[in-house]
Amino acid sequence: MSGVIPLFSNEGIKRMSSSTELRVKELLRERGWTTKVLAEKTGMSESYLTHIKNGTRRWNEDSLKKLASAFSLNPIELFAQRKSRTDNVESHVELPEETDVDIQLKIVPVMGEIPTNASPYNNQMIQVTTGYKDVFVPVFNNRDDSMFCLSLENNSMAPKFVKGDYLIVSPEAWTRSGDISAVEYGNDAPVKGIMQVTYMDEFIVLESVNHKQPPVALIRGKDHFRIIGKVIHRYQKLC
């Protein structure tokens, strides 16, 4: 599992700031605003906004949220869409015919609880009912349409995961022994949670991610157990 708005790890911000441009300059022109007007609407300094506008300084979760609010847009609508050039390129400039870089971007809904059956429709419904309407995070190079982002609302998994963390869960990712996943288990009243899964010959052992609670041993073929999705990324809030 590797660390990758809203919430980023330092590595995630570095990757997105180098590959994702914001449409601030275009939006200012469309609305007829100056940088000073935008500074008043966002509470950010004109100097910082000038850097963001010109692409000379990286943006973070907080600035993206403030910009989206000021422009009354979803955060994803701030991302620039690069278009092919239609002007004439000088004859001495040679562009590569092929490239190995193929960045795929998925916009994943944030929600306050684990869905029983993850799907684009169910994820959207739970996103709204748990109070995270229009809150999304970007995930690179993963084609799973059923991915969801779980917002941790307490410190029950500290110090491994803490309140404010966002966990990206992929139902299509294969869970191997020792992986941390969203699971459903229990016969009479099934419960859902984020657990470390260990497969044994006759048992499936579930452990809390901080190992502070006793493990749960489920008998294969007898006790109800289901993997909802594997935790593939963690977004951490920057102070």
C-alpha cells in the first residue's frame, strides 16, 4: 500500500502538481476578476494566487477547496484540459511519435461509511447520504470504476490511520494475506470494517490495523466473510 485532495501525501501533491494544471487564469478572464478580487474571495494572498495562476507554485488541498468555492465549481472542474495544438510548429522542432507515459485519472467519491456493494451508483448514493456530496479525490492509473474513498471520522485505527485520513478502496484489487481491506463478516449481524486479512488453511483471521483489539478467527466455509475492497492508497491531511 502506498501513500498518494481532498487530502494528499507529500508524494501525491508532487505528482499532481507536476502533471495537473489549474484553470485559474482562464476562469479569472471569464469572470472579469482580478487576482485581488480572487484573493478577497479565497482569503489567500495575491502573491500566492499569482504563482498558482502562472503554474510556478504547487497547489494543495486547502487552496483547491478555496478556489473551487470561490468559482462555485467542483474541484475537478478546476483542472485544465490540455488540447492539441492547431498552430504551425516550426520545422526544426521534432516531437516523439510514441511515449511510454499514459496517465489515467479517476475521480473517486468520498463517503463516510463503507458501502455494502461498491458500484458507481451505490457509491454516489452513500456519498450524498453520509454528508460528502460533491467531495472527490483524484486517483492515478487505476481503472476500477467502483473505487471509493472512505473518510475516517475518528481515531479508532490510530496510529496506523488517523481522523481526517482518506482511504482509497478498490473492489477490483486482489487481497492477499497480510493486506488491509474493507471487509464484511459475521453470521447473525454482519459488520463492516477496515481490517488486516490473513488467510490460513482452515481459518480467516481478521486483525485491527493497529493490533489493539483481539483478532477475529472465522471458519472457512462456515462463517460469513466477504472482501469489499482492498485499501490501495492513503491520503493524509497536511498541517
